[in-house]
Amino acid sequence: MTEYRQDSALDAQFDWRQLLRDFYDLSKPGIGFYSLLTTAASFWLASHEFNVTLFIHTLIGTGLVTCGGGALNQVLEVEADRSMRRTENRPLPSGRLSLMSGLIFGVSTSLVGAAYLLAFAGALPGLLAIACLAGYLFVYTPLKKKTHLSTLIGAVPGAVPILIGWAAVRGEIGMAGWALFAILFLWQIPHFLAIAWMYRKDYARAGFPMLTVIDPEGTRAAFQAVSYTLVLIPVSLLPSLLRLTGPVYFAGALILGILFAIQALRTSSTRTNASAKQLLFASIIYLPALLALLVIDKS
């Protein structure tokens, strides 16, 4: 009897941990990480005197909205996720969590996060978060089934978190805030095109007309990946030109941009899964490195 009770207790503990992991996965932690990273960097860059309390409030609110948006996106795309090998084991399509659980978690987390930002970070950061959530769920998500331009459209809400951090400090966006937004917007295109190439068969199976699906040779995707990385080079130098950062950032951003563009050129010439994976890796390295330079070399 004692042994049976111990086994039952272990099973209950395992289920509890699995449940926490499932809700964690439901929130799309990868996207959340980059959202908080960009929010934190822009907050620091905008600050003359760093307000720790406001910083924490901004990150909490942004994190909650991002988690809620990730969950609601998975609720809306549960059928498509069932069709793709890379997503079929997510909590909702696998059946580990119910749609109602995902919906309640997503709605409540989003509402609490937006209200939290409005109350503790200010009206503009809160409104930006609401606009980001609405654009992500009601514009980008449904358009993914209709047009390859959804990638471009989705990069808009994807770049909003960097505005939230800036607006929390300054109470406005201004040219400097929009420069940061442009950097994040441009970075997303080659990043997502690399993913779209690697999983083009999955996207085709799920009925997503990604650029890599409608142009299986990859010519257009390759051209766009190269074009956006090239445009990103001068745009990434704007923080120094606007006197937000110094020469260290300028030199570092230039080197990072050139290396990123070189990898995009290599990927465009080979158009293999291996080279697309290398481009994805380059994009993952590029953004945190650039943000680190912004933080280190703040004027």
C-alpha cells in the first residue's frame, strides 16, 4: 500500500510539472524572450536616469501581453498546427491542453498585461501593447492563410515591443523610437524567411501560402532576404547618427550588418536547408549582439 501511494504521488508530481511546461510552451517563450529583450534595451537607451520600478513594471506588462498573444495565436491556429510536424506536438494540437484552457489563459493574461501597462507604465505603452496584440491576432494571423505578404505585415506588431520600452520612459516615440522600430522590423524578414524555407513543406501541408511555398525555387525569398539585410545596414547606424550611441556601436553595427548580409548572400546562392539554418542562426546572433552594443555604447 505504501509503495502504491508513493507511485501515485510521483505521477501527480509529474503531471503537475507537465502542466506547467505546457502552459509555458503555450505562451511561445521564444517570441516572449525577444520581446522582453528589445523592450529592455530600448528602455535603457531612452533613460537619462534609470527608473528601476518603471522598468520592472514595463517588463511585467509586456511579458504578460506577449504570453497571452502567443497562447491566443495557438488557439486560432490549432488546426494548422496539427498539420505540421514541427508544431503537432504543441499543447493544444496534441490534446494535452484543451482549447478552452488555452483561450482562458490567453485572454486573461493579455487583459491583465494590457491593464498593468496602462496602470503602471503609462497610456502610450499600454495602447501600443493593445495595438500590437490586435494586429498580431486579427490582422497577421488570419492573413497567414491568404497571402505571403503576411510575413511583412506580421513584422509590424513584431517590432512594437521595442516602442513600448521607449515610450514607457519618454512618453512619446519620436524619430529615435521609430529608428529602433525600423531595425527590428527589417531584421524579422530574413529571420522568418529562413524559417519559412526550412519548413516550407510543413507550411504547404498546412495551407499557408508562404513565399517559399508559392515560389518553391526560392528565388523571391532569396532576393528579399538579401535586400532586407542590405537595407538593415544603414538603418542600423541611425542610433549613432541620432547621437543615441557612440562610435563603438557604429563600428559594431556596421560589422554585424555586413556579416549578416554575407550570410544572406550565401543562402541565396545555395538555397538549401543547411544554408537557411545558417541564416537563421546568424539572425539569432545578430539581434542580441546589436542590442548589447546599444546598451554598452549608449551616449
